[in-house]
Amino acid sequence: MPPRSDDPRRDATGSRRGSSRGAEPREPGVGGISDARAYTPRGRTIREGGGAARTGAGGGAEQRRTPRSSRSGDPFRPALQVLDGGRAGATRAGRRETAPGGRSGVVRTVSPRSVREPFDDDEPPAPPRRRPGPRRPERPAAARRPSRKPRRPPKLADPRRRLRLGTLLALTLFATIGVRLVFLQTVNTPAYADGGLPNRLTVVELPAPRGAIYDRTGAPLANSVEARYVYADPTLVKDRLATARLLSPLLGVPVSELADRMKQRTLPGTSTKSRFEYLARGVKIDTAKQIMALDLAGIGVHRDERREVPGGDLAANLIGFVSQDMVGLEGLEAKYDDVLEGQAGKKTYEVGQGDLAAPIPGGYSLTTPAKPGGSLQLTIDRDLQFMTQRILSNRMAQTKGSVGAAVIIDVPTGEVLAQASYPGYNAADPEKVNSPSDREDAATSFIVDPGSIHKAITYGAALQEGVITPDTAFPVANTITRGGVTFRDTHPANGRKMSIPGMLAFSSNVGTIEIADKLGPDRLIDYQKRFGLGQPTGEGMPGEAHGRLLPADQWSGSSYGSVPIGHSVDATPLQMAAAYNAIANNGTYVQPHLIKNVIDANGKKTPSPAPVTRSVLSPQNAAALRTMLEAVTTVDGPDGRATGLAAAVPGYRIAGKTGTGLRYDNGKPQPGEVGSFIGMAPAEHPRYVVAVFVWSPGGEGGTVAAPAFREMMGFTLRHYRVPPSATNRSPKFEVFPR
């Protein structure tokens, strides 16, 4: 096929097709660009259509139509014809013939070879139709234009490859994301789950109240109640003085002190400003509500605990007190702090953020339950304690600068029913005292020379060892000398024969020393220990004094005279009361104790360990000694008056002993004297032992102890409804038998 010429196409006249310059005038629509523009969709030019019509009209010739090569609509055909100067294609040969009437026209025929379009796959191309009429002469070969291969439409890309590639990429992406999600959910779940957990956690403290202290009947002596503490954030307080003036009447704290607490200060060792300062602790809830209603900037309240002591000073020297943080500082509160103290719990849970700051259902939550503290049930009787303190304080008011102690013991059990000290204090406000020693329990910390009350131990040891009998009597001189020290009797016997009850009634020093000489120091010390001297009783009070016994190898010459009558011996009022309780309990020593039960948070009671007991005297000798001690409260005749008549309780037989000794402080004797009386009732079958000790710088203790004993013992017997003695008369004692 000859190549396509690059020259412009020319018609039979030699002019360029489609050009109007330098050419003959043409009929519109014949050849050139104008013919292509007039081309109709049915493959014919307007000229052809018009010529045919004119031919039919003028010469009667039949109108001809140029058949279409294919019925498939080729959208590119008009454009190709425009580029081809109006021809159907490269293989189409235009033929010219002169129309009737002298006009030459272009007769366009359909190429016999139709171009197969890419969209004609379904139906074969229709064969070209030939027009009816005479065949036009063929154009010479030299005049034929070379055939040109029709342009194929641009080949479209195959979408299936791109679809497969896109699908593969999408699947790969989703597979990668899926594997990562599975990895995060299975392997790193705890790490990622806990990573942001601290930012969502809230911790709430679950308070555990401190345990209570009850008396033997279950009445509270000290217990904790819910309260509030008031605090300030100094960085937020706007006007310290104005705020202090508003809070002062509610908190009971001076304005200057509150203003000083609200002053901005730097935390020690840092450059950070303090944002928390206590203004008051243990504030009542109603008061806290009033403070919150003021809506003061920088002032807040929070839950607190306050130790409440219903009785004020009732048994305060025993109970002690706690700090503002509920830590025991003195007394039983300190001794049993580990029992009373509660263990606070906490609840940690997950909360939302912002407006959703509430627990997240199903979120993280961990609760450590609070463990309330245990409680103590004492052997103390609240009513008896109250009366004992009242009697002691009333009697002590007769002296100045004095110290007193009183102990009441239940004989068979050794339980301490009352234990009073003077001076006392209010456990709810422990700072209001003249001296810290005022808060001490005198019964366990008051060290004294027992004096003549020790003589009951000497006589009991002599009875048990057979040195004497209840009927023993011998002459007693007015004085006796041991180690260069002379010991005298306040009731001179003048050498007369004196009975053992008489020696006790008149508190004969000379007779007691002579009996101790026969007993010997070793046996006397042994009985001192049996009666509980020289060692703490283990009652339950913290800081209990041991007392002191003088070993036999340290005795001097005068010790043979001083020790038997209760000097050169250190003891506490409680130790001496326990010794007399052994005499009252048929010779069996029972350890005195204050704790009856320990109560756990669930209310279960655990009895305290059984008290230590030991035999000191035989029941017969103990009964004989009790009878002889009755002379102290009954002998009153021509021979003299006994030392303990002021301790007698009407209607009851009382056995006991008076004493006069010294008080020691840090091993040094103090001025004044210690007057004491220890007794038991009813003497024929004792139920209770009462001991009273009074130290006074002026020496008035002896005039206070016995009357105080009488009131305390009388109330105790009535309180527990002990019937009077069967007979109001004690045995008749003969002081100086003939």
C-alpha cells in the first residue's frame, strides 16, 4: 500500500481541498471543511441530498442515497471525515461526475471495506449496498489517492489488573491491622490496659474507728465518735484576719492563732508553698456544717475522729488519753494501743473524666476493708469508781499539795473494782493540768515506805512459820535499839506483857522487831516476795513501779529494826492492797488485774488470762491474822484507843491496819508523811479490800486515810448489797493479858 502523501489533498482541478482561496466559486457544501461541517449523521452531505433532490425534480432521475457501511453508530466517524476532507475513510475513493444542468458534484460512496469497530463484536458488519443506476466511470489509477489505514481508537487499559492489585493492597492492609489488633489484645493487653489506669483511679480511705473502753457493766468510759477537722490552704485564703474572726467563735481558737496558722509558709527543705494547715481537730459535725455554710475561700473540712470521755475525769488516771491522730499516749490507751487502734481500709476504683467523674460500671475496683479496733472491758465499776474518786477528793481537800490513792479489790477474783488518784484531770482535755505528774496513776507509781501496814506481813510470816500463835504474849519495852538506832512505841507498854492483838492495835514497833528477830531476815524476805512485794503486780497499767526489797546481805544493823516495821522497804499502794487481799482470801495471793475482756470488732469477748495465784498462808493462819487485825478498829478502853477506830464501819466487822511512812521520789525521801489504812470486810468472810494512801507535806495523811476508808468501804458494801455481819461485835481483845 503506497505511503500516505504529506502534500495537501487536491481535487481534480489541482486546488487544495477545503480551501477557498485562489479557487473557483463553489456551491456551498461541496468539498472542503464546509462539506464536512454539513455532513449529516446518515453519511451524506447536504450537497448530495440537495443535488439528488434537484435531479429528481429537474430531470426525473431517481434520488440516490449513499448507503452506510455499518449500522453500528461509530462516534469517531464524523471526526474522521472532517480530517479526511469529508471522505468516508482512507480506502474510500471519491468520484466526481457532472450533474445534469452543467454542475459538477461529488458523489460519495461507502467504502467497500468497512472498518471493524471495537464495539461491533456482537454482529458482523453489513455488506455495502450498491446504489441503483448506471455505474460511474472509474477514476484513472493515476488519479486515485493512495489508501490509508484507518486510525484505530486508543486502546483502553484493562481494569481487571487494577482491580486485582487494589484488592490485594486492601487485603494486605486489613490483614496487617488485624494481626496488630490481635497482638495488642492478647500479648500486650495488661501493659496497655494498666498504662493509663493510674490517671483514672480514685482512692477513698475507709476509716476504721478506734475501739472503746468499757467498765465491767458495759458502760463506756472512752469511745470514738465521728467528727470533722478544719483545715486551710494558705495559698487560697484571701483575707486571713477576716477569715480568722469568722472562725474563732466557732472553733474556740484565738483570732491571732488562727491567722498565724493561715500564714503562707514554705515547706521545710523545699521551695514549695504549704497548701494544708490544720486549724482544729475533732470538731463537731454541726459546727463543721456552720463553717461550710460560710463558704470561706481556702477553708475546708474533712472527716475526723474525736475521742469522747463521757465521765470527764472518771478513771482518767487509768484510761489515759490519745493524740489528735488517735494514738494512745498515756494510761490504758497507750498500753493497749495495738488492740484499740483500727486499721483503715481503702477503696480504689476507676472513674470517668470531666463531667463523668463517677465510678465506671464494670471498671477496675479494689476494696481493702477497714478493720475497726478492738475494745477493752475493764473490771472497774463505774459507779464505785465515781464514789471512790469523790470521797478521796473531798478528803484530800483538807490538805494542801497532797497526793492520794485508793484501791478497791474484789477478794476472791483479784479484780480491781476502783482505782482512784488525786489530783485527777479531765481526759478529754489532758493539757489542763498543773503538772504532768497529775496525770499519773498514783496507785501504781506512788512509791512509799509502807510503814506499819507492813507489820501484817511480819505477823503473818511468824504465824505461818510457828514463831508465834494467836495467844502469844510477852513483855514489851518502850524502846529497842538496832544498829545504833532506837525505835520507840507511840503507845508505851512500859515492859508489860502484851498480846499479839494488842501489839497490832497499838502498832507496837518494839514487839514487832522482837518477833522479826525470831523469824530472821531470810524468811521475812521470802514472805515479802510471796505477798507480792519487790515486783510489779502486772495489773495492766503502763509504767508500774517495781518497788524494792532490801536483800539480806545488804542489811545493816538498823535494818533489823526498820525492815520488820515497814521501813527500808519500797512499795506501791497497789502492791500493799494485793498483799492484804491474800490475807482476806484465806492466805491465797491473787494477782490484781484491770482487764476483764478483750472484745474484737465483731463483738466476740476473749477473757483476759487467768491471774497468777499462789498460797502464802494457810487458811487457818489467815483467819487468825484477820481476827487479830480486828483489834485495830475495835480496841477502845482504859488501856488506850486503837489506831484505826476511825476506820470502823457500823454494822460490819472490819479488819485492817494503819500505817505511817515516807514518800520517795527518784530514790529520795520527801518531806511530810504518808498516812495509810488498808482493811477488809466483813472480817469473818471478807468480800472486799480497800486501801487508802495519803501523802501530805504537813503530815496530815493519817487523819485523812482512815475516815476515807470508812466511807469507801461503807459505800462498797451497800453498793453490792453485802449483808451486815451476823454479830456487830468483834471478839473482845485483851491488850495486856495477866
